[in-house]
Amino acid sequence: MLKRYCFAAILALCLTTALTAQDDQTIVVDGRSMRVRTLGVFDVRRRPVVVFESGAGTGINTWSAVLQDVSAFATVVAYDRAGIGGSDDDGQPPTPQHVARTLRALLASTGVKPPYVLVGHSWGGLLIRMFAALYPADVAGLVYVDSTDPRSPEQNAAYLRTSGYTDEGILEFMERQRQQMSAFVGSRTGPYRAEMEVIQAAERSGFAEFRALPPPPSVPAAILVSNRLDPPMWQGRPCEPAACHEHWMRARVQALKSLAPVGGGTVVTLADRSGHEIQRDQPALVVSAILRVVSAQSSR
């Protein structure tokens, strides 16, 4: 477990100033209060700034197991999106572009300057991808933690076919998935439902908005993917659980690589002991991935 060590590659950064305690603040952005947590120090030596973006309906606390350790080698900023946790609802649909613009305004208000290493979990992975597309000069690195993958309908159909589904079975499966998603979204309320409606629209479009984005900036990147086999998840499928899982992982990794900068160099790590929340199941793995990206960025 990584516990606030001064790593040799960034020793000078660790020796700048004593770390501050965890500090939650309320920042006003466009007339609305937003909850922000900052750790580490802001200093003239330009410590890297690592910004965390959570999954749908979650906020700062989802990163509790990793923030302190990352603050040993970087300034850390985590926050609650509008309407989530301690942040006011801004009354706007939480589209990826709106979230990215709000985050940029929030970061400017905190006084931390770009470039940023962005870390996104689940839906947050696609949110940082949008931020990188809108503000490439502000981005120094990308870390995807079991991100939602922007799989096209054709890619999804190919995955299902490899898993043993017939063309008719593929149509039935996709319709069943749409119905289940609609039922889930309909059961949510408030800002969480608003986020899920945006995600539902993205899925129905085959994530066309994300697949149409320009390539990410040429920065260090890491992709972490949950790889824990869960046999009950695959019950009723036309393949054995281990084979279903293998097909699923192959399709996911292929789709997730589209989020990485062109030219290679992105490290893909399979988290064998983790479910979807790698930051809770294997926090040291997330910390080491962030450190690797920060170190690569600092050495440029």
C-alpha cells in the first residue's frame, strides 16, 4: 500500500512544503455553491495538480481511499458536481460539455492553474474525455478508472456475436437492456436521475458525441479496468462464465483504448481483484497509475 512516501522520481516535489490537512471548501460558481476538497500544497515549484471526476451520482467520498496518498506527490482537487453531495443544483442538464465548462470555472476559482492530470471513474471517465477535447492545453495527463466505454452499436453487436448470440438474439438482448435501463432511470430522482438521463441518451446514440471528438492531447495516460470474474453476472448467456468474461474484457479494452492519446504509450492495467470501484477495492493500484502518469508528465 502506498502511504505518503517521497518517491525518488519526484523527491524535489515532496520536499517543498509540509502537506496541508484535508480541506473542504465551498466555492461559488455562476452563483451556485459547490463543494471542493483540496489536499497538498500550492507552491512556486509547480506541483502537479490532479483533478478527480466521480461516477454518476457520486462525489468526493468515492475517492476517500486514494486522495491522501496522491497528495504526497501532487496537489489534489476533488469536488461534487452540481446537485450531488454538497453542491447546489444549478438547474442545467448535466451534459458532458456543461460539466466540463463548470469544472474549468471551478478550478479557476480555487486558484489552481493548469495543466491538470485528470482522473475519472465510470461516467467520470467520459467526462474527463470531454474536458480534454474542449480544453486540450489544460490537460497534462489522463487516468481512466473502470471508465464507461464509448462502444458503438456495431462494436457491441460484434461482441455479442462472439459471445454466441445469433442476430435475433442480439436484437432481443439490446432491447432488454434498453428496457432495464429505462426502468432504472425512471426509478431515480433529482440530479442523479438527470445524470442518468444524459447517460441513457449517450448510450442510445451509441456514444456518437464522444466518438466524434478529436483525438485526446498527446499526454501520458493510464487505463484501469475491473477484471474480477463474477460468474452470476453471466447466467443465462450462450457462453460459459469464464468465456463470457473474456469476450467482455476484450471488447471493453478495445473500446477504452479509443479514449487514449494516439501514438501508444498508454498503460492498460487489468484489476484482477476489483469490481467496478477499483479505487475502493485496490486503491494502491489507482495511486500507482496516477503516480506513473504524473511522473511521466513531470519528466517532459
